[in-house]
Amino acid sequence: MLEAVARVLRMTDAERHHLFVLADRAPAKLGPLSALRPEHTALLEQLLPFPAAVQTDAYEIVASNRAYRFLFSDLDALPVQDRNCAWLMFTDPVWRGSLPNEDLVLPEIVARLRAHRAEHRGDPRWDELVDRLLAHSADFRELWEAYEVADDRPHLREYDSPHAGHLTVHFQSLWLDPDRGSRLIVMVPADEVSRERLERYSALIEAAPSWTARDDVEASRAS
């Protein structure tokens, strides 16, 4: 019956998945990521000078390589509860200022957040994030009330980094553990100018550790 409804309404893949989640016909998600495997941290290191991070489907940044860590501000200097892309893009002036096309990016963030939240109903971690954003951002409230949903697909994005300059990148999201909602996000330069800027920026920060992780996540270095 749900398949028939989706066909009649000509739902997108994201809307169809959201319908099945709301009807309790989609697999339940497991708890949040609590450990990083050596292959995950090796990927973060090997992807340099491209910015990369391990992130949950709630936009929590679990670990990042140094190119991602310093791209907008020092991510590790922020309180753990604020190391969340959705939170930072809506409430931090530096991160928000990095978006020349915020009218396209911010609705996408909210639509994906709404789609994934339905898979975590009753999870206090998700309730706290959404409640914080609703309380602190009028823009988030307006977009949240639009009830749009979207899935995770590669996007061409532009960023204005205080340290690397203007970048045009392919924003890739690769699932590491779909059952726990963990993924690897990577910014791959879309043109030679962006590649050169990332390489120059990487040379400036090469003394920093190749990757770092949150203190509440167990991480292992690959041998």
C-alpha cells in the first residue's frame, strides 16, 4: 500500500524513504558512533590536502583531518556539543559567512536533518539538537516548519574559507556504517584554482596532527 501511495504521489526517493520511516517500515538505527576504526582514521590522513571528516547523520563531527579542522575556524577549540555542522552553519558567524550560496545550502541541511530525525524518534540526542536550533535560530525555525525532506547526494558547493580562500568543491558523503548513521564527508576540488588553494593552505598547517577526534570517541591510529 505504501508503495502505491508513493507512486501515485510521485514521491522522490527521499520522500518515499521518509514515508516508510514514519510508518515504521524502515530498519531502526543503532546507537551513535562511539569508536573510530583504524581504516577510518587512515582515510582521513590519506585524503589530505582535501578536507574530510567523520560525521553522523545528525551532523555531529566525530573526527576530522587537519584540512577540515582549520578550514573555517579551529574546530577542536569548540565545545564538543557545538561540533555539529548544522549548529555551526546556523549559529556561528564564521561558518555561516563561509556560505556564498546559503539560500541553497541551508534548506538542504534542514531537509536532510528532518529526514534522518524520523529514523531516530525518541532519541534524546536528536531532540536536544533540534530544540537547540529552534531556540537559537529563526532561520532554522522557518525552514524546519516547511517540512521538506531530502537524501544525501553529492553536491557542487562553494565556500569562502578565511584560510584557504574561495573554493568550489564536490561535496561527497560516503556511508561508513549506515546502521549507526556514520559517514565520511570529503570536499574534492572541482577546479584547478581550488586544488591549488587547498594545497597552499595545507602547507601552512602541516605541523598540526593529520587528524583529531572528539575526546568522547575512542580512536585508533592505523599502523
